[in-house]
Amino acid sequence: TDQFGIQEALAKLGIQEINEGTSTGSRSFANGKIIESYSPVDGTLIGKVKASTKEDYEAAMAKAEEAFKIWRLVPAPKRGEIVRQMGDELRKYKEPLGQLVSYEMGKSLQEGLGEVQEMIDICDFAVGLSRQLYGLTMHSERPMHRMYEQWHPIGIVGIISAFNFPVAVWSWNSMIAWVCGDVCIWKPSSKTPLCAVACQNIIKTVLERNNVPEGVSCLVVGNESGDLINNDKRIPLVSFTGSTRIGRHVSKTVAERFGNTILELGGNNAIIVSEHADINMVLVGAVFGAVGTAGQRCTTTRRLIIHESVYGKTVEVLKNAYGQLKIGNPLDSNNHVGPLIDKGSVQDYLNAIEKAKAEGGKIIVEGGVMEGEGYESGCYVKPCIIEAENHFHIVQEETFAPILYIMKYKTIQEAIDMQNNVPQGLSSSIFTNNMREMELFLSHAGSDCGIANVNIGTSGAEIGGAFGGEKETGGGRESGSDAWKAYMRRQTNTINYGTELPLAQGIRFDL
Ligand code: UN1
């Protein structure tokens, strides 16, 4: 691996052989069992992390509670200044952190660096936001009364993130939460704990240098901590990214105690390829969408809905492109497709292909597990294309792997219905140069997803928009636009500066 400078990157990021999985800003401690992190790139043990015990969790939460009392009173633009410095720090560490993301998670180095860029971008966004946490003013129906709303920090935010975006998703949540005056407790995926340790190491210098209370940023590792967060009444908001199956459990558990959730669950994203599409553009959008991150983004393109008149041509172009894909070490910039996260995912991929075949799917580009030199980890698979029908059980599910289902349509209405006719509702797109089709797709009667694009693929959203989706995707929104409102509590204030006390709704109450 050292051909790619991994040891040097680990050293720069402060990653040790054994790392503490619990930390509050500058202080690290953990007493739990050891979690080993193996790279899907080459199967090497990268490092170990000590998981958090219940006592570790409690200690972190005590620090978080203490920190919130101080942090909420720091003026928002001053909190923004701390986040600005975090952005600067991330700029310094973009290269090694991108390398670690690539090595521990398996996405291409380009995508690893892109993920760190999302972190930097959200810092910039959050800095501006720190001066724009606006509330509305209302006109009271009563004389000499003033009404307005203000946004107060909500408290301790629990962030439970997935392996596929091991650093960016945390930053979308934490950077926004911090300018809002909240403090965070982060439970990363147990498949990518070193990325989390690295992030904590990077920002802790900023916290220290500015005398920010350490509990503003807490890290806990291991699945036990996830359960503790979900059940903890002291945590008013849990932002969860992961599968629909686990998301359902998180949603119920947190709702039971009247906590709020932001859920970013599965996607089943489709691109509609119209007869008015520019096929060269479809090519980049669809192939990157389907095979980028080896099909492990929530926004991955899983279905292509192609107009029958351009079906043959589109399939030819796709087959040709898939034939040229290089599968291998994601740190090597010659490769397009890296490994899946682990062998369990490889098995899910193989099962999905079998299920698609059993339901009548026709293989257009053959899949399979890569073997031989360079593929020793056993996690590399071939991106495949299967001609299928939208109603197939397997097509209705999200399989976190590079399997692209293709299908035909006749009318634009039929295409939109197919696109919507899945349980998930994250991302969608249409490739067309026809203005009527495009507007219909974006209309109230069009795509039912949280993200709907034109002449762009389904993945690779910018941080400036609100990110998330409907139906089984969970309904949460994070990152840009006004997603910050979920991280604050709204308070409506009515002030009477007169000498009478008139009641609202004209009610008379004479004493
Ligand atoms: C995810 O897969 O969990 O839109 C997030 C995208 C990225 C984020 C994906 N900006 O593909």
C-alpha cells in the first residue's frame, strides 16, 4: 500500500495502531472491546479502535451537557468563526483525509477528495449561515403588541452515520448544528471508525486553540452507543443515515420518547432517458451514477428508464462504456471502480443478481467477483446491467452494489409513473432537451423524490441544497437551504407594550 502513501497519511492524521473510540474534543478515553478496521482495498488491518462502553458514553454525555450550557451562549457569528477555522484545518488535511476515506471505505481517491471537499464547502456555508439564522416577525391582531419568532439551539444532536460517506455526512450535520449552538455526539459506522477518529483529531486543535468546551464534539464508537443515543431523552434530535430497515427502528425508538429525527435512508434512484436526450451526456451521468462509489451511494443510479426508440442505441453505448471500466485499487487513478465495503456486501450483490434472474431479468453486462492479483480482499465486483421490469421484487429494493436495471417506456407519463413506483424517494433525473417533458417531470405531477434533476445524474448533489428524500427514504433534509431549522427549536414570542391586556380572538374576560 505504501506505493500510495497510506502510512504517511495515517501518521499525518494521528491514527495509531490502537485508537480511542470515545473522545470529547481534546480528551480521549475508551474501555470497550476492540473494533478492527480492515481495508476493503487490500484486506490489510489498518488500525484498531476501542469501542465505547456504557460508562464511556455517559462520560461523553456529561461533557456534552456541560458544553451545551456554554456553547449556546456564544454568539452565533462567533460560533461561525470556529467553524471557519475547522474549514481551514480541513483544507490542510484534504489530501490525507481523502486518502484514508478511499483506503478505509474503498471509494476512488477522486471521490474521497470530493467527499472532503463537501466538508470544506459545508463549513463555508455554515459560516455564512451563522449570521443568517433568521426568524420572521408577524403583525399582532392586538394593539401595542409585537409578535416574532426566534430560533434557539435545540441541545445535544446525535449523529449516526453510514460507512459510504464516512466523513461528509457527519460534517453536514455537525457544522450546521454547531453554528446553531448545538453540541454533537457522533456514532460513526463500525466499518469506518478510523475516518471518524481522524476527523476528531483534525478539529480538536481548533477547539483547544479557541478554548471551546471539549464536549462540543463527542465521538462514541460501537453499535451499543447507537442504541444509547436513540433511547436517550437528553438528545432531542437524532440524525440517522443508513438503511431503511434500521431507520425504521431508529424512527420508532426516538419517536417513542418524543425526540426528533432526520432520516436519510435508502434510495432507488432512476434516470429517465428520453428520445430527446443527448446520449453522450446520458453516458457520463448514468455510468458515474451507477458505478461511482461502486454503487454504494444512497444516490446511486439503480434504474434506467429508456424510451423504446432510443433503447437499442443507449444499450450499445452503455455496453461499450462498461467494457472499458477498470476495476481495481481505488487509490490508483487509472481505475474507475473500487471494492465493495466487505464480503457481506459481495454476497448481497450476488444474491441480487440471482434474484433478478429468477424473476426473469436478462443479463446485458455480466457481473461476478474479481479474482487474482490485486483482488485479494475478495471485495471487488464487476458492475453489471440487467434488463428488468420495474415491479420485480429485487428492482423495488435497494442493493448497495453496482447493479443497474434497465427498462423501456413508451410515453413520458409511463416513465414518470415507473420512476415513482418504488417505495423509496431520494433522487431522480431526466435527460431530455424537450421543455414540456422536463417541466412535467419537475411539476407537482412529476417526480415524487426529494431531488429531481434535469440533464444531470442522480448522484453528486451539491451541499447548498437540502439533501434528503420522501417515502421510505425517511423525509429528512440536511446540509444546505433551510435544513438548519431542524437543528433549532422555534419559539413564538408575543410582547404587550401597552397598558391594557386585550385577549386574542376578541375574547372578553371581565373581572
Ligand atoms: C450518501 O450516499 O449518503 O449526492 C450521500 C451525492 C453525495 C452525497 C451522497 N453528495 O451523491
